[in-house]
Amino acid sequence: MSHSRWGATKLYSSLIGGWTIAVMLFLYLPIIFLIACSFNNSDAALKWSGFTLKWYRLLWQDHGLVLAVENSLIIAAATTVVSVVLGTGAAWLLHRYLFPAQRMLATLLFLPLIVPEIIMGVSLMMLFRALDVQLGFTTVIIAHVTFCFPFVMAAVQARLAGIDPSLEEAALDLGATPARAFFRVIVPYLMPAIIAGALLSFTLSLDEFIVTYFTYSAESITLPVKIYGMVKTGLQPTLNAVSTLFIVLTAITVLGADALQKRRGQQEAKE
């Protein structure tokens, strides 16, 4: 390799490395700053006054904030369960059966992914009012499922693209019913995609603000909506604490799902 070519390669590697560092700082520096502020003894974020855990203690004394956290977890869990069932079922039906307008139906199912959230929120609110449905947990969960289950369906469809048709055929030849073959053979094969879709649905639901804002009630207020109302009166250190807890929860969920998928992959390799 010539000296000029080696220098160009080194320059290219340096630029890529510098760009990567810049992107990582842009993404994670605000999060690191937020976590640090949750342990700051001072009310002012820019002034460090020593390490403390008092904001985490005060967090549990704020009943409104604790209620919003509980509501967010309940809604996210319910949304995840419903989205997994609908997304997995829709992906399997579109993969397994042929019927008229199949391609058009698949396109319509993915439409919530590209519709602006504010349009989706307003349209759902108008629909609930037209049907005289009281806003609450049910309306928020329905709204969240509307844009979450296509993510599950997309993940499962990607997994189904590489499935061996002989798996289901072998189960049917051994006497299994179609339903039993689906739950005992197909579902275990799809589990990595189902876990990925469930994780994505949970995090999207937990973080959603715009659609929730148009479909919630006072009893079903979620953490993003609660934070939006609180920041209008000024930033409070307890918000840093609750945000840090949610970051930790998300990290644990991601690591747990990754470990589960690796373990399942090792089991499949042994088999």
C-alpha cells in the first residue's frame, strides 16, 4: 500500500471515529446529564451541591406523579399484550393464507406507522366522541394499540420470511391440529420476533404523548402527560429522578430481552 493511500485510509478512519463519538455524545450526553442531576443536592441543575437521594424519596411522596407512573405501566403492559396478539395473528394470517385484497389490507395495516401522530390523536378523539365512548384507560389502550401492533406485525413478518414450511407440515403429519401446530411449533420459532415486537410496543406506549393527550382522562393520565403539565410551572428535581428510574427500567428490559434471545439461539443451535 502506498504512503498516500495509507494516509487517506487513516484520515477516513479518523473521520468515521470522530463522527461516531459526536453522534454518541449528542444522543447520550443529555441522558447522562439528567441522571447526574437526579443525584444533585441542589435545586439548580447547573450547580452541584453534593450527592443526595432525597429527590427519590420525595418522588414517592408525590401521589400525582406516582399515579401517573402506575398508569403508564398498566397502559404499556396492556398495550403490549394486545399488540402482540393482534400483530402476531395478522402476520401469520397474511403469510399463511391467500385471499382477495391481501396486499391492500397489508398496506392499510401499516398505515398507522406513517400517519402523523397529531392527526391520529385528533381522529381517535373524534371517533370516541362520535361513539359516545368515555375517555379513560380503554380509549388510551385502544389508541396505543393502533400504532403499536404494526411494529409487532413487521417484526413477525420478517421472521416468517425465513421459516421452513416443513416445520408445520411435519407437525400436522404427526397428528397435531393446525392450532396445536401453530402454538407448539410456529410460536416458539417466532419468539425472538415476538419479544422484539413486545419490547418495542412497551417502550413506544410508555413514551407516547401526542396520541395520549387526545384520548386520556384525569384518572388515566400517563407520565409523559403529567410531566408536560409539571414543566409549565418550572423544572422540578423529582422529574429527573422519575426519568432516571424509567431509563433504568428500559435498560433492564432491553438487556433481559437480549439475554433471552441469546439463550434461545444457543438452545436452537444445540438442537
